[in-house]
Amino acid sequence: MRDQSLENVFQSELNLIIQMCSKADFTEGVRALLIDKDKLPKWLHRDVSAVEGKDIASFFQPLWNELEHPLASLKPAL
């Protein structure tokens, strides 16, 4: 990301955060830590090595096209 503009980084991070929060493991972590406070999350994968590449790639799927992105106004006008 070193070669990206600050605007692009912000847009990518927003997309990544929303993708992460929409996954079951995020909800399960919140349940285990904040709601039930049992600190016993039941993760979808037994460990990091069990996470498939397609699961990781899904975090980076764009939710909006360039013009519809909520932070599109950060891009300077040409």
C-alpha cells in the first residue's frame, strides 16, 4: 500500500473493516468477550492454518465501485 494515495488507503480500509465485521467470527468474538463474557469463542476454523485462501480473499472483495464508494469524495477532482 506504500504506493497508494491516502484516499485509496482510506477507501480500502473501510471496505476491509466492513467485510471483516460481516463475518461470523467477528460476531462470535463479540459474543464471547462482550455479551456472554464466557471468553470461549467457537471459531469457524480450528487455527490459522485451516483458513483457506478464498476466505482471506473475500475480505478484499470491493463492496462498491469507484464512483459509489462512500469515501469517493476524498478523491481530488481532475
